[in-house]
Amino acid sequence: MSTNTDFLLAIEDLTVSFDGFKAVDSLTMYIDKNELRVIIGPNGAGKTTLLDLICGKTKASSGSIQFKNQEITKLVEHQITRVGIGRKFQTPSIYENLTVYQNLEVSYSEGRSVFGSLFFKSTPKLEAMIEEVASDIQLTEFLETQAGVLSHGQKQWLEIGMLLMQEPELLMLDEPVAGMSAKERDETAELLNRLCKNRSVIVIEHDMEFVKKIARKVTVLHQGKILAEGAMEKVQADEKVIEVYLGH
Amino acid sequence: MMNFFIERFLGGKQGAVAIALLALLILVIFPLALDLFRLNLVGKYLTFAFAAVGLVLLWGYGGILSLGQGVFFGLGGYAMAMFLKLEASDPQSTAIQTTPGIPDFMDWNRLYELPWFWVPFESFAFTLLAILVLPALFAYIIGVAMFKRRVGGVYFAIITQVIAVILTVLIVGQQGFTGGINGITDLRTLNGWDIRTDSAKYILYFINALLLLAVIMISRFVLTSKLGRLLLAMKDKEDRVRFSGYDVSNFKIFIFCLSAVISAIGGAMFTLQVGFMSPSLLGVVPSIEMVIFAAVGGRMSLIGVVYGTLLINFGKTGFSETFPELWLFFMGGLFIAVVMFFPNGLAGIYNKYVSKLAFLQRYLPAIKLPKSKADTQSNASSSASTSDNAAEGAKS
């Protein structure tokens, strides 16, 4: 199976079972370079588990995940991050006690070893990057603010910003607009559309209005398997999909 | 360069003031105000402050509660004590023993030869190295075993406490090799320099105080680095740090080793100043006391914990002279009260209340000045320790 491909991410025959329950069941899926893929599906379809498998939080029972033709199922979390995969969690996962600036600085991809971080010095390049990311996520005015006092939507953005600091080639976002206002959702959609210009993005989302704004290609998961895959309109018209998910 | 030093080693202007006040207290005020007996007592307290400073790094910033810091204090203390004991056990002064030239307790326990692990401690250079390397190595082994398996929180606290118990039992049980429950006593000279004289006690006090200040500055350097911010980040959201590409366990191992070495330096200085080392200083109770020192002083404040350590120990000495049975209850109650009402200890109280009164300071000199000089001086010497304790637990 493991052949060289042009795909950024190649998931083949991936299975994980928890005490016999197959949360992800012989799943095969490919993500192109610079693709924005949305994964939808009812609760318990295995969406979050799939992201957990890719980023190493959960170990696969069988199957393979290749990132740029490198097998990553055997790597541990920080190694997977270092090959270029960033993961945003469902609830905003930021460092409340640090300032926005420090949150972004800590997420930067240099000085990751113990002694590297001990003697780490900020560079003009890093400062420019923090400025740029902060303006991308609209937090320029909040750089010296403690992250804990940001609004929910700003925390979500900050975590996306922290991922950008890692310069990942694949960005995975788990329900990025959960708990956001309508205006924040629009702005997030815009942000994601900008982000996928030079990297691939996988988004898990429930909010169909939001999905329509960003989706080009949609994968529908159901009981750990792919139910349908393709353009938004095509998927929406699919009878199986309507039956299990979109119908109600 | 100067700026870099102030920012990274002293913690900015505010930190520099706090450390200067601490230096003033322990390098000038105490030696001037206290007689040698009391000063030696303060020197002993300050050796515990090393362990408390280590706990700021490990517990305050790293979020890792170790109930076994006494182990490392003991390792440092025993390493130093072994060297001093061997020097005190030269063949002339031990001529009446069955086997002259070995420590007295070995002779009493019918050992006829110096055990192999004692031999290297005949060298002072090895001993100094061992004080730093042994605790680091031991902490590294524990750290790898725990943190690589992602053992943390309460489990880590319990395991470190168990290690403290095991080490105590081991030392008490192996009397011939370790001196048993009495520890290693009757220490006399360091490379021929008699450590029991008054001048030696003064010199050791100052060495100890300067080492403590140096350790605080090195710790400050660590905490103001990216590593310091990563520790806070790990304490808050460990998974996020892991998924930002960091091997979280390595950072925990590092900070555990560093806190162990700092604690061990305190232990070695204890042996030098007090003149003995025994298992009662490395078991469960002293380990928990060290945590209380850190909690009362403020576990996020490198300088606050020094005041916390001094305050508790002054209290212990004073209180237990009057009500010996009540002291432990009092300390337990104090610990609970601090954790419940002042989670950031003395430093937290200072930052919350006293620093807000800073604007008053503009008016204070005007009010104070009319007082007669003699009046303020007598006040200063009597209240120096207490008011400084409470007031200068600054800079977290």
C-alpha cells in the first residue's frame, strides 16, 4: 500500500478500536497540498478521533498515516508536530497566565529543546512574525494582555495564531467557531480562506452555514467510515447523507 | 550587558530591589544584630531556604509537587558529611579503635575496612562534584521513570514521599555504612580548617548567604527564559505544549534535577554549619516542612520563600520552646490557612495589599522624618526582621 504519492496526507485503511468498538473503521482518505477539507458527520462519527489519530494523541490499531510520504503512526506527539502538523483543540487551549505575546512566542518553532529554550533569544524575525500573526488574528492591540481575560472568540483565534507560529504544512481545526457570534464566525471563515493559501487545512465543523462559507470539498463521516466525499452541493444532495445527518 | 543582567538575573528593577533588600537583611542586618549562636541558627534556616527556592522552580512554576526534596537535601548533606568524617577519622585520632582510620561508627559495627563507596569521598574535589552530580543523577533517574510515563500530580507526590521513606529506612538500617539513626556526627575540619571555631562559623554563614543569593539569581535566569514561560504553559495546558512540538517530559526532568541540585547545596551547607547530618533531616517530615516554607513564603516567589523559611523557623524555635507539643498542630494549621486563604503566600499578600499602598510611600518620609534618630534606630533593629519579612516578599 505504502507507495509514494503527491498527497500531503495519505490515510490508508486506518482503524482504531476501543474495546471492540471501532471509532474509525478502515478509513482511507487523501488530503492535497493547499487543500481546505471540511469533515462533517453526526456525533460519534469519529471526527475528533480521526484528528487524534493524525496528531498522535490516540494510537491506531492498524493502517497507515503518511505525511509527505513519511509514516507517522509510530511517532509521538511532539515529533508529529515537528514534521509540520498543527492541531487546534475543540475547547480553546491557550495559556491563560501568559500574555498574548508570550502565548505566540512559546508556540514558535525554535528553541524547542531544554537548553535551546533556556538560552533562547528573541530575534527581529520572530518579532515580525508575531506582529504578522497577531494582525491576522486581530489581536494586535491585545499583545500585552493576559490571555485568560480574552473573550471566547478571541481565545479561539489566539489558538489558531499559536498554530500559525508553528508554521505547519497541515493545520487541523476541531470546531473552530463553536461558541462564536455570527460576526466572529464570518471573520473566522475569512481567516480560514486566507490561511489555506499556502498550507492544507482540515476543519471539523457542525455549523452548516459556516461550512458552506469555507468548504470546497467535504467528507462526511458516519460510524467511523466515509459516507460521502466531494463538493458541498454534491454531498448535500446525496440521499444517504440526508438520511443520517443533514435531514434533521 | 548590564541591562541583560538586571532583567534576566535580578528580575527587572522591582526584582533587583527585592534581592538587594534580602541581601541587606542576611548579609548586613543579621550579622550585626544577632550574636553568633543566633546567627548560626539563621544560617541553618537559610540552608532550608535552598530547598524552598528549588520548590519554587519545581512546584510553583513547574506545577510538580515533590514531597521528597529532603532526599536531595540529605544527599548533599551526607556527601559533605562523609568527606568531613573521613578527615576526622585519621589513624592518629582513631588509634584506640580496632581498625584505626575508619569512621568510629563503622568500628562499633564491626566493619574492618572502609566500604568501597566511601573511598572516593576522601577527595574534596570528588565530594564537591558529588554534591552537585549525585542528586542530579538520582533526580534524573526518578524523573525519567516518572515523567516519560507521564506520571504526575498526586502520584508523583506520593512516589517522592515513598522515596524519602525508603532512603530513611535504608540509612537507619545500614548503621555500619551510614551511621544509622544518629547520622554522621563529630565533624571537625574541612581540609584542615577547623569548622567549629567562631571565625569559621562567620565565614560559613557568609558563604551560605552568598550561595543562596547566587542560586536565586540563577533560578531567576531560568524563570525569565523561554523555559520559564514554557513551565507556566505546561502547568496550565500540558497537552497544548506537547502539541506545539515540545517533549514535555524533558522539561520536567530538567527542572526536577535543577531543584534537586539546589536542595543538595543547602544540605551540604547545613552539614558544614551545624556539624552533623542525620536521617531526621531527609525524611518525610523535613520534606513536607520544605513544602510549607515554600507555601508560606509564596511558591511563585524566589525571594518570598526565603522570608517564609525564616519566619516559620523563627516561629518554630520560639514557639516550640514555649509550647513544644503544640508546634506541629500550629504549623499544620498555618499551612492549611495559607493554602486556603493566601495561595500565593507572603509574596501574594505583599503584591495584593502592600504594593498597592506604594503611593503612600511618597507621604511616609514626610511623616517619619520628625522622629528622633535614636527612636527610629531602635525600632529598626527590633522590627527589622519582622517588617522586612512581611513587606519584602516581593516580585513573583
